[in-house]
Amino acid sequence: MFNLSDYGWNSFFENNFQSNKNKDFIPARVTVENKNNFLLFCEHGEITGEISGKLMYGSESQSDLPKVGDWVLINYFDKNSPAIIHEVLPRVTKLSRKIAGIKTEEQVIAANIDIIFIVQSLDSTFNTNRIERYLVAAVDSGAKPVVVLSKSDLNNDFEEINKKLVTIQKRAKILFSSSYLNEGIEKIRKFIRPGLTCALIGPSGAGKSTMINKLIGDDILPTREVRTTDNRGRHTTTKRELILLPEGGLIIDTPGMRELQLWTDSNSLNSAFPEIDNLSLKCRYSDCSHIHEKNCAVIEAVEKGILPESSYDNYLKMHKELKYLERRMDYQAAQKEKKKWISIGKEMKRFNKLNNR
């Protein structure tokens, strides 16, 4: 029998498991999500699982289905047949983004994460606005964010880098690392403890897979060199995978994201920008938009150089994006309600027609 606590099982999941009415189920954690099945870890070790028809067709959206990091309830028969996944246990944390494209739909990247390492390389692609965007998603997930600036051997102008990171340093711990020089890995390792789940997120080519190989001590994940012509990486990691580290603790490798469209609300945005949230308390108007109002403490802080203009502009950009997302979600909810009542109306007409025969 394998130890579930090695894979993050704790009292929260135990309580939800014990309250389940079906005692024939056993718990398992999703380690890999494939197109047609899942790799799971349970008391019998690593097994393959498939979703039950009831779970598949009874879920309101894709976000309700099992994702990497989820704990699920399964029926396990023997090693010759796949387990059947019947239910997803409540999540402690959830890292999400808006699905790519025009659809207004949530995509769950990973679940039940304790620490999110936001990886950004210090080459020519270094972008503080991108880090802030990832921070908003990380804060909204409920996990602890840690910023890892990889490939530090490519940029030694730390004075200039620190100037750009003034506001970010107030929101999250920042670590520097270089896989090439084998530096910074031990600092990352200090955050990882047995039973804790960490995830690495960031753009393609940031060095996430190489970092995990260093933590494991073996090249189990494929890596590729970044193109020297434009410093752009290629998507070496093609799927999310939860890995048990030799010294304990778990880490989730995620594919590089070309875009991270937010799936959150204004409250999480404000939490990710605490300096703006605190300044807004001093604004003349409680509903201040921080764009054109008089006696706006946020605008005054930008004019005095207290708040970096780049951070302020990025905040406004994401605030506008979230307002649009909220309007789209309200519209979709209204359309769904409208369709429901149209369907009810048709059923009532059919019922009355049958009774009047």
C-alpha cells in the first residue's frame, strides 16, 4: 500500500472523503491529464483512469472535470482495467485562465497548489508587465506566489533589474537562478516540503523544465535550447504533469503560455496590487476609477513618482480587461436564463396541449 500523504493527502481531503455517502470509492490524485484518460496515484500506486458517463455529462463545464492536481474518487478493480472516476473532491486552490480565443470559458490549469513559481527569464524577453499578470492569476488561485528570474547569467545589471521590480518585490518573494551556472536551485528547493504541491508557470523558453530536472537531479523532462535569433522558446512541455520529487514534495510542470487571459475579478486584481488598493482608500470618491477624477490618491502617487507609471498603466489595462470579462459573463448568464425559460415555456405549452385533448 502506498502512502497518499506523499502526494498531498491531508485532513481537508480526508474530511471530504469521509463525508461521501458511497463507501466503495477510494481516493486518487490526478498526475497527468491525457486526451482520453488520466494517470492517477492511489493506494495501489500509479494507475490509469477514465471518467464515468455520469460525471462527464453531468458537469456544467470543462472546469468541473478532473484536472492535474485534483483528488478524485474512483472505483478500482484490478491492474488489467482502468479505474472509473466518479467525483472530484472540493479544491483547496485552483489556478485558472480564460480559455484562448473568443469564448468566455474557464480553463483550469492545475488544482490544489500550495506554491506557484512564476518563472521569467532575464534575457531580452524580460517583462515586468507579464510578471504582474501572472501574479494576478496566482493571487486569485489562493496559492502563495514566488517569482523566479531564470537565466540570470544572461543579465548581470541587477541594479537596473531591481529598479523595475520595486513594486513586485512588495508583493512576492523574488529569487534569481541560473541552470547554466547551477545557481539558485537550492533557494527554490527550500520552499518545497513533503506533502506540498508547487507549480511552475511562465512563458515558453523560460527554463521551467530545466529547473525541474535540476530539482530532481535527472533529465527526465525534455528540454530545448531557446532560438538565439529572437530568444523565443519552443513548447517542450506539451501537457501538465505532477511529479513526486526524490526528497519529498510535488511539482507541476506546465506548458509555456503564449497568452494568459485573466479569469478573475476586480477583488483579486486589487489584492495583487496592494499599493494601489491602499492608495485608493485615500481617494476622494469611493468608486474612483483612478483615471480622471480629481483628488485621486493613485494618480497623485504616479505624478509624484511614488507609484511607477508602468505598473499603473498595467493595472488599468487589466482592470479594463476584467470589466469586459464581467460583462461577457453577465450576458452569457442572461442568455442561459432566457433559454431556460423558453424551454420551460415550450414544455408548458406541450403539457397544456396534451391535457386539453
